[in-house]
Amino acid sequence: MGDKENFRDSIGTISEEGKRQWIFPKKPAGKFYKYRKYVSYFLLVALFSAPFIKVNGNQFLLFNVLERKFNIFGFPFWPQDFYLFVISMIIGIVFVALFTVAFGRIFCGWICPQTIFMEMVFRRIEYAIEGDRGKQIRLDKMSWNAEKIRKRALKWVIFFIISFLIANVFLAYLIGSDRLILYVTEGPQNHVSTFIGLLIFTGVFYFVFAWFREQVCIIACPYGRLQGVLLDTKSIVVAYDHKRGEAEQGRKKFRKNEDRKTLGFGDCIDCMQCVHVCPTGIDIRNGTQLECVNCTACIDACDDIMESVNYPKGLIRYASEENIEKKKQFEFTARMKGYAAVLVILTGVLIGMLFLRSDVEAVVLRLPGQLYEMKDDNMISNVYTYKLINKTTKEYHNIELKLLNHNGNINFVTHVEVVVPAQGLSEGTLFIELHQATLKGHKTKVEIGVYSNGELIESTTTNFLGPRSFR
Ligand code: SF4
Ligand code: SF4
């Protein structure tokens, strides 16, 4: 590794003494920043509203890990549906991998909640209170006078309030928005443990956005760490066109009426705007780096400079290494085709399983340790436990269980009406009685239909035990 690669030995946010170097990025402006703002408005509205939207009475998105209840796009998933959840997660991972192989860390710059909150919410508040890069640096160097105390206190209070709001929304995803609203109306004194949890979440969000910031993307995020294995020379990333920027003689400050081309200098006028605007404190001209979150701020900054000196835009742009080196256009590589094929297959499997998934799930199991009981008239009885799981928001009444492929009886132990509550379960004990002549051996498979108000809502199978030799 030559001297040119020295920058990879350290990260821009840590000084040589190992201390944190605070980044004061210049406020971005330009075409990409404008579009990113639009995307972020949409995503912020979606993120804040998703737990409060209901589909058929189900919260649109719910991740209640404690009670193991999950709703995705209004579909409730129970622990019994865990396989669907796993497939969805695998699809998500393959999708992200495919996307990363093709378009690098585009997700980080445009969609990741960390970047959206950091760059589009907290950073903009900071610009509004403390001003742009130069003013922020001056304020930081200032002693603690009235101005600094006022600005910093205002910023930190607003950051805390927003962190508290985010923590509430986060809680709505975890425990459900209805319960959150109930807790809020009943007051924290009645739900002390949840309130303490809420304050811990608030503290974590505050720490991340007020202090830890870009370190999340550089140090903590596992997705960022994966870039090294997912990216190749064909991946499109935010890249500096070093061929054009450096030419034969390298970069040079701009001088009016100088014929840079003849002198052999590149189009980079070494204005450092791309560096000053970078929220992770790197110099993209050094090449693709682990720290780059593809936020496009340097594209906008450089385009603006290029325009001002009358050079073509795009010195920093979305491009692959091959595009810059060999002027090759984007191609759908074999690796991308492989990932795409896996993605299509998995998505097909998931859709099929979603259609096959029933609203009510029945499980009827023989009571462990119990054999069979001979009754009068050659009737044989087995005892079972049953569990009926209702994944919908409607209640099922007058539940009856009937044998579908045998003549015989099913009797609940209880004599009260069996009801399966909405998004709940009903469980108990029952007996199945079959005539000895209908048995097909020691173990007979019986099919059971679950009826509500006379309508078949689910079917299941179980084993029925009889004597070993019975004829
Ligand atoms: S190098 Fe450019 S795209 Fe990458 S993080 Fe910095 S400003 Fe954003
Ligand atoms: S903004 Fe463009 S011209 Fe200025 S230093 Fe960066 S790459 Fe060079």
C-alpha cells in the first residue's frame, strides 16, 4: 500500500491523539439535496404515522417483541407464522444485498432513518440555531458566554424534545399505538416502568443524534461494514472522476484565463467544498471509502463549483469504478442476476404462503401420557387438548369441532359456548369418540373441521389411538 492510501489507516473523525474530531459540515444545497428533502419528508410522515394507521382494525406496522405480536402492512403475524417472518427478513436482506451490489450505499443516503433524522431533522435545527459551518466553528471555539449558552441550551432542549417524540413513536411500534395513547392519557405515574423505558429510549436517541452522530455509520452500523464485500468495480457509488479531476498534472487552484488543459491540469480546482460539506469528514477525491454514506452532498457542492467556473458538471457523480476508468456503462452482472433470481423465488414463495395462511389456526394434540378408553357399544375415546388461534380482528362464536372423514363425536369438556376472541386464542380439553370398526389400525389419522355458527373456518388433523389388535 503506497502513501496515497495512507488515509485508509485512520478515520477522519478521530485525531492522531485518538480524540474525537467534531465535524462541522457546510450546509448542503443543490439538486440532489432538494430531492433528498422530498424523500425524507415522505419517509418521516410514513414513519410517524405508520403505528397510528389501522387496516381492518390492525395496526399497520407493529413489532411487539414482548408479546410476540407482529403486524406487517396490517397483516397480523403470530408466533405460529414465524416462518413467514423469517422469509420476509431473508427477502429484505437479499434485496438490500442486491441493491448494494448494484447501487452501493444509496440506501444510507436516501432512506436510512439514521441519515434522515441526522441530516434532515437534527442538522437542520443546528443550522437554524447556530448557523452554517463557519459560524458553528466560531461558536465552538468561543468561551461559554451568554450567546453560546443560549444557543447551545436551545439546541439541546429542542434535540431532547425531538428525541422524546421519536421514543414515543418507537414505543408505539413496540407496544401498539392504542396502548401508548392509553398510557399517555392515564399519566406516567400509572405506568412507571414503561415511562422509565421511554426515558431510556429518549436518552439513547439523544446520545445518537446530539453526540454520536456519523460514528453510527462509521463504527456501529453492520451494513456499513458489509460494503467491503458487497461492492465491486461495477457498483455505482458517489465517486470522484479522478481521470478528469487530476488529468496528468493533478489538481490546481482556479485562475482566470489560464488554459489548464494545455498545462495538463485536471478539472478539480482544489476548492475543498466537497470536503467541507461532507457529514462524515472525508475527502471523496481519495476514492471510495468506508465512511461515505452516499449522501450526495459533495455532488451538489462540486456541481455548484463547476457551474461557477464554467466546467461541465459531474466531476463528482454517481458512477462505477469501471465507468470512470473505462467509460463503461452500467451492466447487469452475473452476481446481480443471481441475487435477482433468488429474490424472485423467495418473493414467490412468500406470496404463496401468505395466500395459504389461514385466519384461524387450530391445533389438536393428544393429551400426553393418555392412551384410549373403551366405552360401551365398542366406542373408543381419546382425550385431547386444543388451541384455536384467531389472527383476525373479528370474534368467532359458537365454535363446534366436527369429524370430517369419520363418523364419531367430538365433545368439549366444558359445556359453555366456545368463543375465540379477536386476535386471541381459546384453549381447552375435548374428547373424540370413534366406533372400533372404523379404525384403520393402532393409529388412525382423523380430520377435524372447526365451525363457527355452522360455517367451516379451519381444518386440522390429529392421531386417534385404538387397541393394537382389535378385530
Ligand atoms: S463523500 Fe460525499 S457522498 Fe460520501 S458522505 Fe461525504 S459528502 Fe456524502
Ligand atoms: S468540490 Fe469539486 S472542484 Fe472542489 S475540491 Fe471537490 S472535487 Fe475539486
